[in-house]
Amino acid sequence: MNAVKETLADWRDGLFDLLPDTRPVRWGVLALVVYLLVATITGIFWSLTPDHFDPEEKAAQYATEDGGEVVTGSVTTAALMGVMETLLEKPGGYLHNDRFPPGIWLDNMPNWEYGVLIQVRDLSRAMREVFSRSQSQSTEDEDLAMAEPRYHFDSDSWVLPSSESEYQQAQDFTRKYFSRLSDADAPGAQFYARADNLRYWLSTVNTRLGSLSQRLSASVGQRRLNTDLAGDAGASQSTQGPVEMEVKTPWLEIDDVFYEARGTTWALIHFLRAIEADFADVLEKKNALVSLRQIIRELEGAQETVWSPMILNGTGFGLVANHSLVMASYISRANAAIIDLRDLLLQG
């Protein structure tokens, strides 16, 4: 123990020797060093991915607090609120709009948050446009109409108003909708678990994952043929595009895309588990339950621990791993399974 104390004392004395003789300056520099050390450790802690939660348990919790019960649509709505709640209340809170250390130094977690936020926005729009409406001419739910644009508020706004305050307002309106779902005196609040409604949302998910897969695959650079008008002889576009193009993600953005994909898959796991509960009858009738579960399993694979201290960008068959290509593989398989699921839902 004495040896440790002596070593620490030697380090302290050595540090003081490097500092100017003026005592206030010494203490000021020492305070700065301590601050930077604490900020670094805090930043590492804030960058840890939050744990998963059970959407059905979350729905039961909200229903108990509101004095209601879990009905059709409760689990999906609870998953939406639970994911956004995690985004706002995890260690460090919402970091995407931070302007001070250590939040402003962090890179991975803000991109993870953005991936989660995109999925929250897509699901909130689907709930407003189709899940809560029986027909295309039906009136939209008043609370979801207030919540959805607030989920789409600028993700970088720091003050006046802050992103967090707008997202919290969205949460409040979504909670009102959740409470009204099980209220027999408020029949205007409905959630329609139909195959066509589910296909609408899955189509959006399909597009998002397809884009992510392409951006991840571009980490190594590829020469791609232009297939924009393939399959339709009468198709046209605004301006003529090149026949062949090189697509490559800039080196400094590779980890950004990777962690955005991690956030996207994290959020989708919760939403799909909620869909499994609320659309159970539809999925069983279409014999599509196992297909949904396979999608969830592929997305869970994208959440495996990254043991490397940095996102590696080796070539496809080289000596060094390429984490982006591994992530793209999981997402591509999940996306293919979503296409199959949409086809199953279309069948009678």
C-alpha cells in the first residue's frame, strides 16, 4: 500500500515539475487535466448501448399506471414510447444535440441515436396514417396528429426549443392515445391490426434497410451499374445518369453509418416484437409468424458485441475484418425476409 502511495506521489510531483511555477496556473492546469480525464471516462460510459426491454411488459406497466388494460395496439404503442423513453433517459440523455464536453466529442452514440430516431419517426407516421384509421377517408387520431410532427422535429436543436422538449411533448400525446385505446368511453381511439396496414409499415422498413445495406457495403468502394430504370421499358428520369458509377463511403463516415445501422436494428427489434403481439392473429392466419421471428433473429445478430476498439474496414476477403460488411450481411438477410413477409401478407 505504501509503495502505491509513493508511486502516486512521484507522479504528482513529476506533473508539478512540468507545470509553471505560478501556483494558480499549476492548479488551473491540474484541474483541466482532471476534468478531461473525468469527461473521457464519462464519455465511454455514455457510449454504451442501452439494454433491450420487453414491449409487452412495458405495455402492462403503462396500462397499470393509467388504470387501463392491454388491448390491440397497446404493445406497439408502448414499444414506440419505450424506445423514445430510452433515447431520452439513457445515461447521458439525448446526446445528438450536445454542445459541451463530453457529449460534443462523442460520435458513435449520436449516430446510434439517429438510427433509432428514424425508426421512431417511421412508426409514428404509420400509426397516424394507417394503424389508427379504418379507411383512407377516415379522420386521423387527434393525439397522433399532434405527436407525429413532434417526433420529426430537428434532431440537432439545442435550445428554443430543444429537441428533447419537443420529443417529450410527442411522448405525452402518444401516452394520451395509449390511454384512450382501452377506454370504452373514448371509442375514437382505435388500432386496426390488419394485414394491409402492416404491409404499409413494412414497406417503409424495407426501404430503410435497403438503403443502409447499400451504404454499409460501400465501405470498400464498388463499381455499380446504373439500374435506376431497369425493368420498365417506358420509364424515364429527370436527367440522364451515368451508365456506371463508383460508390464509396468516405473513410471518416464508415463508423457513422455502422452505428446508425446498430441504432436502427436495435429499435426495429422492439417494434417487431410488439408487432408479433398485436398482429398475432393476422400472422398466424397468413402462416407468417415464423417469418417475422426469423427477421427478429437476423436483427439480433446485428447487435452482437463489437470487440474491436474501432470499426475496421478491411477488404472483403482480406486479413483484417470489415465490420460494415458483416453488418450489411445481417441487414440484407433481414430485408430479404421482410420482402417475403410482405408477400405472405398479400396472399389470401
